[in-house]
Amino acid sequence: DALGDDYELTHAPMDSDLAPTSKYYQILKDQNENLNYLMPQFYNGYIKVVSDGFTGTGAGAYSAESVYSNLAIDLFPNRPDKVVFGFCVNGCGGTGTNANGQQAVSVLQQVKEFDQGQYSCNGGAFFWVASADASGSWSDPVAAELALTAGCLDGTTPPTPSPQTTTTPNPTTSIAPRPTRPSTSQPTDSPPTTTTSPSSSVIPQPTRPNTSQPTDSPPMTTPSPSSSAIPQPTRPNTSQPTSAVTSEPTRASKPPTTSPPTATPNPTRSVAPSPTISK
């Protein structure tokens, strides 16, 4: 507080000094609100980040992720933006921890992608030493990588993982239009042709012969529904029984005694069975 607002307070410890059980680590944790950021040195120590990557071990005793996660979650609770990743550009060949610009970019990308982007909004990177970056061969590619997530704390440029942006637009544009075009054209043409053909052939044929027969003689009304279901036998039955029945009883109806008994039985017997058998 005595320094005022124009100063920043930070530390640059080695990885071996950041064990959670050490007294130094506990002092940093107690003063986490007064620290603007922390710059751990991931070089010249037990961690070999160039050979093992962010999460691996083998060349190093333990991973860089184990130390980084303690700082970003425990020492600064859920504040990875206060952890600045330290690299060595030149002068650390004895420990095998020199990192050129492209190697540093690869490590920073691993930090962003870890655990589905848990540390995507981080504190960036620093390097030792500035005299080894006279042409910007290290700082230029590293700065370009950090610029992809610059402003993530302010919400102006939220980080987005690269594989998600490339895979989402492709399936939506190719699948949607293709199945809709062949499915609509074919079924619409076929059903109207099948419905019109049976309706035109069945409906007009039974109606024409049924209207003429019951008007001439009343006893013909009862067999008309049975004959309408079968269109073919109705045509020969209408012509012959009407001429035999209507002509003969009208001529023999003059004698009063013989015409009434012969007029009623003859039409009923000759209309239904006799025309179909005798012919």
C-alpha cells in the first residue's frame, strides 16, 4: 500500500521453490491479493517443458502442469490470469531447457487447451533474456499467439477453441438441403394418378343401367342393389326380360279371369333366375 497505484508487485521464483508445503509458497498464498502476478521459471530446474510438454514427464522430474495448476487454482484461487509462464531463450542449454519461439508457442497452446480450456485466459509468458531476442525471432510468434486471447478478462475477445469453430459449419450446410429436394418431388406425382383412375371407372357405370329399369316396372327395384355391385350381368338382363314381360301381359290382360293370376307370378320367376339360365 505504501507504494501507491503506480507500481506492480511480482515474484519470479524457480519451480523448485513452489512446492505447496514450503514456507515460501505459504507466504505467497497469504499475500495473493497484494501480488499483481507471479512469474514462475519453468527452466533451469526439475521441469523440462520443451521435452515433456505441459503435462508430460520423463526428461523432467514432474510436469509443468502440476506446478501451474497449484498456482492458478490454489495460490490464486481460479485466477490463471495472474500466472505468467517463464521460458529461457538462451543460456539454459546445460539443463536442456532452452526454448525457441515455435517451441514456446506450442507450450502456450497446450496451456490454453488443457482441461477443455480451463487456462485459456492466462497471464501470458515472459522469457530470459532480452538480449537473445534482438531480431524478434522469439517474441514475434509468441506475441501473435497471446494476441488470440488478449482481452479475455474484459470480455472483449473471449477465447474459442479452434477445433470447434471448424467442425460446426460443415455438417449444417451439407445435410440440410440435400434430402429435402428428392423427397418432395417423387411422392407428390404418384398418389394423384392412382386415386383418379378407380373413381372414374367405378362410379358412372352402375348408375346408368340402374336408373332406367326401376322406372318402367316397380318389381325391379329389389334386385337393383345386387346388380349394381356386378356391372356386367345387369346389361343383358335389362333388355330381354322387359320385352317378354311387358308385351305378353298387356295383350292377355283383356280377359278378366286369366290375366290377374298370370301377371303377378310370371315377372317374379322370369326376372331373377330364368334369363340367366335359358340364354
